[in-house]
Amino acid sequence: MKQISRIPILAPRPRDGHKGTFGKVLIVGGSVGFSGAPILAAKAALRSGSGLVRIAVPKSIQPTAASLDPCYTTLGLPEDSLGRIDASAAALLSRIKDEHDVICFGPGAGTGAGTREVLLHLLADSDTRLVIDADGLNVLASAGDWSAKTKASMILTPHPGEFARLWKGLFREPIPSERVEQAVRMARRIGGTVVLKGAGTVVAGSEQFYVNTTGNPGMATAGSGDVLSGIITALAGQGLADFEAAVLGVYIHGLAGDLAAQDKGEISITAMDLIDYLPTAFQHFLQRQAR
């Protein structure tokens, strides 16, 4: 198992590029009372370079999502009686998924049966790239050995609580005490990339891992994880491999938090601050790489 320290970089943007060149991403999530999460992910994806961002949310909250930023497009999904994604949304997403390079699934989606069925449907498709966060992870935790039927390429972004629930669903042994071992074993089990969030976020693939060095306690605020999933999704859509997109994503996310803390202090940081500081974070990173 190899530890890497080099942060991946994006290729220079071609002068004749267009919005399709820089990745078309789809954010699937939201539910009644939780419209903010997919919006944060979408705004972060835009600030991280995506050429086109679409949000797919239950139809009753589509007007809210559409009104909060004119730079992404929206799609209304069938919903259940509680305003969560209905299982029938799987057919609609199947028809449009190939229009997108990467799908981020889970922010604000709730843990209904429809959310689980739609996600399992996407996971069974070998042509799909997924970043799974928040309630996407929570529904997988109760879905048995879902990894055995998975064909999609995937990045999971759990915090420690979500990770513990995932582990319980897939393993019949206690979680190791060491975070790197936890993430690596999960990555090998699912055949994908794992981003184990927290102080010193660990990114793990089957053969390599990275321990992040940016970030601060002020980032422990609601919506911070949604921002991270949007960043990683955008970077994957721009051509980085899953592991590379995750490494650069957690680094830039933490750097934006550090820049926000310098100006506002750790106590006052919000998820929107992280998005606002993404342009400066990318500028600082590119300047360092050029030295």
C-alpha cells in the first residue's frame, strides 16, 4: 500500500474549449425541508470548474432549487408522499444519465425506499460514475451486500458516523482503530474510492492512500460535506480519475476553509463561505504548482 503526497492538477484549459469540454454533472438529491444540500453541491461544482451542472430534485422543491442560482439547470423527479425521491425516478434518470459525465447522489435526499432503489439501479450500471454522499450512504448501509452487485465507478464520501454504518452493513468484524486501515479496507471491499472525512481526511483506493493536510475545525458546519461532494464531482467531470479527483477535492476544500478562517475566524465559517473562497483556493494552488 503506497501513501501519496503529490496533489494532482487539472490540465490547462484549451483555448477552444466549450462547456461540454469541462464536464457535465448531475446532482441528485433533496427532499421537502432539505433543498439546500443539493444546491450547495451544485454551487460548489460550478465554482470548481464544471461546464454544465444540473440538479435533479423532487418536483415539489424544483421551483426553490431553480430560484437560488441561474447558473445551473433543474429537473423535477417523481416523489413519494413525504416529498422524497420515488422509486419511479429510476426510469427517468436512466434516460438522461448518459448526458452527464458524473452523477453526485445523496445530498438531502432522505432515507426513503425510493432513494435506495434509485441508487441501487444506478450502481448496477457499468457506464455510470457516481459520487455518493450523505443519505446516499445511509440508504446503502441498510441495503445488505450492495457492493457485490455494483458495476458503476464510485467515490464514497462518508463522515465517521456514516462510515460506521456502512462498515456494519458490509463486514462481520469490528472496525479497525486506525483510520487509514479503515478507509483502505472499505475501498478494497467496494472496488472504489473512499473519502473518510474528518481531521486528516483519508482518501483511499485499493493500492494507494492520501492523508489530507488542509482544513480546520471551523469547517465542522452544516453543508460542508455537500460542498466537498460538489467539488469532487466537478473535478471528476473534468477528466481526473476517481482517486485523483478525490485527493484534489479534499485538498482544495480544506484550503478554501483555511482561507476563510484567515479572514472570518474559525467560529463564523459557513458552507457558503467555503464556496465563496473556492476561486482563491484554486488560484493559490495553481500558483504553488507553478513555482
